[in-house]
Amino acid sequence: MTVTTTGCYSDGKSWDSETSASAELKATVHAEKSVYLTILAAAGKGTKGKAKKDLKNTVFFFSQNAFPCSDCKDYFIEQSRSRNFIFLCTDDQGNYAKDWGLTAPPVPQAIFLRGGNTFFPGKVTSTVTTKAPAPGAGVNSRWVSTTSTVTTMNAINPASCTRPAGFPDCPPFPT
Ligand SMILES: [Zn+2]
């Protein structure tokens, strides 16, 4: 089974830098991460790790035939502490919806990530993720997730999908 992701980003007016990638299950670099890294370059992340511009109000959009796997979920939730993401999951290939606390959800489903939180539009939020320092480590050490809860969500219509409070403006989902 192959995960195929199409992604782009917006600063509020239009979607830009549409990019696609596919990756087999067990691939070293997963499709969504591959697309994200490609888009980052276009969105202003310098190649030497220096941001060319503030990306806090940038919305990154991904459409894919699977929910992000648990590794990608953790990665993007962490990234959402300073950026904004929308995942439009058009299918549940690989059964990763369970990693989001969902059993056989209707698709498509949209997932918004912002501030380290997960929002499922059409229904209430939510993932509550509590972060705490790894045991015995200093305050600057790697943070680990200690709590994660997700409520059931309804199917959504991408065209009428409303964004969570505080989420930056972005155009309607690209098709
Ligand atoms: Zn993944």
C-alpha cells in the first residue's frame, strides 16, 4: 500500500507551491513529511536551517489517502507548536485512523493542528496532549507526550469545513 500526499501552503490569499510525493509503507521518509520538507523550502525555510521569514501565520495543507501514521502524527503535532496544518484524509489506507483514536471514521476527514492541539472540525475538538519533560532530564530536554485523548468526530464536508478559533485565515480547500 502506498501513501500519496499532495501538499501546498498559504499565507491567507491563495495556495502555493503544490507538491506531491508517494511513499510505501515502511518507507524511511513518509510521504507527508517529504512533501512538507519540500514545501518548507518554498515557504521560506532556509536551506541551512535558518527561517527566511516567520511561518506562524502560514497554513500547510495536505491531502492524502491515509491518516498520518503515529510517527507523523507526533511529528506534525510538535511542528504545530509554531505552525498550522490541515490534513484532509480522503481514505483510511493502512488503518492509521486508529492512531488518532478513531474507529472506521467516515472519510474524508479534515484534521487541523495548531498550538500542539488537534482539532476535528464539524464536531468539537479534541485531542488533549499534555507534555512533560522526560524523567530525570533538564527543562530544555526533549519533551514527551504523557496524555492523549481524542473525541469522536463527525464526517465533514470539505467545502463547508470551518476552521477552529485562532486558526489563521486560509482559502477554501484546494481540489
Ligand atoms: Zn508516517
